[in-house]
Amino acid sequence: MSNKNISKLIPVMLAFFAMGFVDMVGTATNYVKADFGLSDTMANFLPSMVFLWFFFLSVPTSLLMNRIGKRNTVVISLLVTVLALVLPLFGYNYPVMLLSFCLLGIGNTLMQVSLNPLISCVVKGDKLASSLTFGQFVKAIASFIAPLIASWGAVKTGNWRILYMIFLVIGIIATVYLRMTPIEEDEPSDKSSGFTDVIKLLGTPTVLLFFLGIVSHVGIDVGVNTAAPKILMERLGMPLTEAAIATSIYFLFRTIGCFTGSFILSKWDQKKFFTLSVVMMILSMVGLFVCNTKIGIWIAIALVGYGNSNIFSMIFSKALLFMPEKKNEMSGLMIMGLIGGTVFPLLMGILSDAMGSQAGSLIVISLGVAYLTFLAGRFLRKAE
């Protein structure tokens, strides 16, 4: 990659870091619940305000990109994110936090849809998947440090919201840097596709396969994070405080996977790596079903964490390259697939309650892994 392209990639990667701000909602929710004495229902309403917007705004954002371009859409998403971070610094109560979470979700939806295809304007061809994966690694750094900063702020200054202040500064820098960086992209179209036209793309079998792949990936991601601690509690009688390490193990290996995947995908055949990733997830599901030891379950969680870490990037890059003339629309559809993070936990809860065991959750997660296995065996070998 030329020095010119690297100079353009830096502000894009800084925007990826800002994309990771959305993952602080879990940490923020716990502090808000404690500060205002909220019930679980009231507290859990906060993160729901974040993920709701992926379903409603993903496709409209792709249409907006057709009008104003990818970079300008990312800049707008950063401005909305900055506004979300400013609000709690000037007023701290439940309604303000609710509004802040809504804006964070809106900004992140705009960013998810527009930032990924923006990379394709800087990085071309077979290097796209590795660049997208590296972007996910940069995003994961923000996800990791958010609880650490909040905890440090609470202990050292008595104010966990120093997290908002630090992320606000980074968000402003990312906004200004990207706004000042010229990135050549396709001219925005005055004849944008309509909402119905975009949804109709799902009628193309290949596009539908990609979309369901994203739904499965996100469903597995959220599903494992939800179920893993419960599995340890159910089988080994662990307290929640100890079982919660399962989530940390998942994120650790997911981050390692994103980092190493960015190099592997730049050198190795994408189809083989996709297949290897799916094999790791299959082994993980077997382990989670049969293991009754702490180490065994941890290994299974590590396998699905690494295996699922690069699936999004590989499917997303394939989708953009499949219809290069419809990059914006394809991006909107793929990000709408994040609704899998809502669908899977709902199904997991219903089946687990019916069976009286976390085996119900594992069955739902395994369906997602089964679909990705189908995608690897029956589709990726045919589509280049």
C-alpha cells in the first residue's frame, strides 16, 4: 500500500476506534443503574435504545450515502456520536442518558453503514477483507478500554463519566481529521435507489445468503456472550462474579482473532480461512455441549471467539465486491443484519425456558454455526 493510501487510512481507522464507543453501553448501564437505583427493566431499556436503530436506519443511511457520499456520511455519524458524548457531561439524569444512548445508537448505525464501504475507496480488491478485519481490531481496542477507564475514573476521581470526556476528545479529533482528509470516491448519485429497491436486493439469492450470514454471525456473537456465564453457573455452580470471566475470554480471543486475521487474510486464501473459522466454531459447539470442566468450557469459548472474529469482515467484503455498483445499498442491508443480535437472544430465552436448561441456548447458537457451515461449503467455494 502506498504512503498516500496509508495517510488516508489513518483517519478511517481512527473513525473505527470511535465506532467502538458504542460498546461502552454495557459499562455505562451498570453505573447508571447503581447511580439512580433503577430496576433491571429500566436499566436494560438503555442499551435497547442503541441497537434498535440498526433495523430502522441501516437502509435509509445507504440511500443517504448515495446523495452525499461515504466520507460525508461518516463525518455526520461522528458529529452525532460527539453530541451523544457531550450530553452526560452537562446533565446527568435518566432522561439525558436515554437520549445519549439513542444518539449513540443513531451515530453508530450511520457509522457502521458508511465506514466499511469507505475503506473500499482506499483499499482495493483482495486486501479489502484484511483491512476491514484490522478496522474491527481497532474498534475492539475501544471496547476493551472503556470499562477500564470508567473503573479508573470511579476510583481515582469519583466520577466514572470521565470515560465520556476522554472519548469525546478522541471523537472530535477523529471528526476533524477525517473532514480534512480528501478521499476519492464514486460521485454521489442523484438517482438513488428507493427503500423498496434496496430491500428487493434480498431477492437475489447471493445477497440473501450474505445477509443471513451476517445475521448468524451477530447472533452467535451476542448469543455466546449471553449464554457462556450461564453455562458455567449451571454446570459448575459458579457465582456470577466468577462466571463472568467467560465473557472476557470470548472478547480476548475475538480481539486476538481480529488482529491476526488482518495479516492472515492479506496472505492466505479467504475461502480456506473462512472454512477454518467455521471448523473452530463447530468444535466449540461440541465442547460447550459435552464439557463439564471449567478449562474445557473456557477452551470452547476461546474457539468460538477466535472463529467468529473474522466472519463479518469476510462476508461484508464479499458483499461489496459482489455488487460494486451497489456498495452503499449492500452496506445498508448487511448492517441491517445486526438485528441478529436481537433475534438470537430472544429465541435462546424462549427455548431455554422451555427446556429448563442452557442447552436450549446452545441449540439456537448451533443453528447459526450450521448456517455458516452451509455458507462455507456450498457458497464461498463458488463465488469469488
